[in-house]
Amino acid sequence: MKSNENIHNDTQDLETASQETKIPTPTPKELEEGEIPDQAKPEEQEQTADNNQQNEKGEIIVNWDGPDDPMNPRNWSPRKKWAAVGVVSSYTFLSPIASSMVAPAAESLGHDLHITSTVLLSMLVSIFVLAYAFGPLILGPLSEIFGRARVLQIANLLFLVFNIACGFAQNSQQFLAFRFLAGFGGSAPLSIGGGVLGDCFIPDERGRAVALYSLAPILGPAIGPVAGGFIAENTTWRWVFWSSSFACCVVQIIGLFALQETFHPVLLEQKAKRIRKEKGYDPKDNSVIRTVYDSPDRHWQEILSRSLVRPFRLFLFEPIIQLLGLYMAFIEIAMASHFIVFIRTEIKSLVLVTIPGIFQNIYKENVGIAGLHYIALGIGLTLGSQGLLLIGLGMMPIFQNVQNYVIDAFTLYAASALASVAFLRSLAGFGFPLFAPTMYNALGYGKGNTILAVCAIVIGWPATLGFWLYGEKIRKRSRYAS
């Protein structure tokens, strides 16, 4: 242990090397409730010149070395930033591809696994989306404790392992378990990816990155069934999973090198550990040297418990999160018809169930050709599918702007906020396809989708106007928003 005199000398050395201005440091309650002092907020760090300083209690507070600190992800080179964007977008692209590729092969899969129930057959596809509801609630907060990169890479590895396992399933119980766990791992980029973008870009520069990140889950469900249809037609349904796993393995290897840590509190904690080690302190002891985001009375057990509860607190106590979640759940239900494939990274499970039935049974197309109609939802190039293109064009701005809004409003806790917004939407994406075949059998495709379209007008238009008029007032009531 160092003497008080030595500690005093160390703090004097660091204080001399920095400016005399004191930093207001956030308490655990302030961190949890989003009441972070202005100088500690990531949005403001570019405009401050605070280095490591000593507060009133004699603690050394570790912060960025001025507004141009190269360690700050927002000061990274464009190449380094876009490498991170490319990796998280690839993760986000692969997960919905894997979830939707199985749709054209569902009939063959059901035959091999002796499944006769239409509800259970639909669940083989949509259970992936059920994992999307719960995975981000756990993985998002974990990324705010252990870092974005580490959690993303481990979760993607989990997705890879169980996606491969799906191809070896011998019965429906094994398949459902493996598919849920694969979806759990694949759900990580749905919330953490937005956090990475918030870490690397200031709001004015974030638009293009969010556009690319949002494009991945849109194209994934459109391309997946096309590839899955031809794979199932020429091989077996098992190769649907093994082929997507190969692509996932390639991205996983690239991510190990191209994706570096971006979460500001974790990076500053790494810096603080280096300073403690250089000064002869225990690297884990934050009683003398700590980050601007930390306090000496915080323990990892407390941080873990608070972080895991945060998405639920956001959903229960943040009106804007509640309204966005309900609105997106409505979009998921109202638009998940045989004309819809996407809303974010969900497979839009209903389309994956109904499109094969329409084009195979009514238009007598084979499995591979029928799968081509999914492309229209993503890029609208398939002849005779212009309706899907128009709906896709209408849905894209909704998804992208909700993503942008949540990241801008809850930058530090973007992963938790995105997880909260996704919860109801994912439950809707899982539940609606289970009874959708019954609805279409009773009403037909025309009447069934007309009802959903009318609901979209009656509910969707007023909701959009309400967000425009009252969104700012609702957001100002937030305890977490930036």
C-alpha cells in the first residue's frame, strides 16, 4: 500500500499535467437516471478540454485528453469508424437472413420432423423472432457493462453454434430449442449495433451510418428466402442452416480484427487501469483513480443489477419508449401480411409463411422461383410485385427514423433503449403468424390484407401526427434522454 504522502504526490503529478478546472462527476444515481453532468456526457466531450483531474475529495478523475483525443471513437479515422459500421451491419444482415431462409423449406422441414400442425410449422419460423424480444433485454445492458465488441462477438458465436445445430436437429423439440438460442445470439446487433453508431458518430454525422445499418435488416429478410428456396430445392433444408453458418463464420473472423471497442465508459476504464498500474495501485481499485463515469462506492454487482433492469425501467417509466414500442408493435401486426417482410431485424414472419403459399399454390411456381418474390420487399425488382415495393418504401422511413430517434435521444443507453422499443414489436412478430393462416383461410388474402391496411390508416396516420406534435414534450419528461 502506498503512503498518504505518495498518494498526494501522484495526484499532484497528474493535476499538474492537466488543467485546473474541476470536473463534475456523476453519482451512481445520476448515471442510472441519466442525470449525467454536462461535461461527462459523450455529446459534450468534443467541446471540453478536460483531462485527468483531481476533485474536491482528492480523487483523480480520468476523462478524455481534450476534444481531439484519438482514443475517443468519435475522433477515429473514417476508415476505422466505417470498419466498425460494416461489421455491425454485417452481423445485423446475417441474423435476419438466417431467420428467413428457412421459410421456403418449412414444408420439407415439417415432413422430415413429422410436424403436421400448421401452428407448430409457423412456430418453426417465428420462434426466432421470440428470441429477438428477450435477447436484447439482456445483451444490450451487458454491452453497457463489458463493452460493445466483446458482447457482440460472443453473441454472434452463440448464434453460429446453434444455427449449425439447427441443421442437425432430429425432432421438433430439438429444432425449436436450437432455433430459439440461435435467435437469442443473433438478436445482439439489433440493439448493440445502434449503440456502436452512437459511440462513433456525433448526431450530425450519424445519418449515413444509420442508413447502412438499417438497410441490413431490410435486405436480409428479402434475400434470405430467395437463397433458401433454391438451396432447399437443390439440396435439403439442413443446408439452409449450414450455408448461412458459413457466411456467419467469415464475418465472425473479420469482426475479431475489424471491430474494436467503442463504448466510452469501458474505454476510459481501460485508460484508468493503465494509470493505476503505472502509479503502482491495484488496477481494479477505483478509490483513488476512477473515470468520469464511475464512483468509488460502485461495485460490479450493483452495476450489473442496475444495467439488467434498465431496459425494463425504460419501458415502464419512459413515455416516449412506451409509445414507440406500441407504435412499432402495431406496424409489426398490421403490416405483417404476405406483402410484408420487414420491420427492422424481424423476419416479418407472416410474409415468410404466406408468400410461399400464394405463389406456389395459386400461381403454381416451384419453391425456388416463388422465393424470388421476396426481393421486391427489399429492392422491388421482381416483375409483378410492385405492391410489395411500395409497401417496403413506406416502411423503410419508419424503421430508419425510429432507429435514429432512439440513438440520438438515448445515446449513452442506446442499446437498452433499442431493446425496450423492440420488445413489443418482436412479440407481435412471433405471435401474429401463429394465427395468421387461420385468418387468411377464413377471409382470403384480399380481405385479410384490406383489413390490415384500413387499420394502418386509422391508427398509423394519427400516431405519426401525434409524434410530430407532442414528441418533444414527451421526450423532455425522460430521465435517461440526452
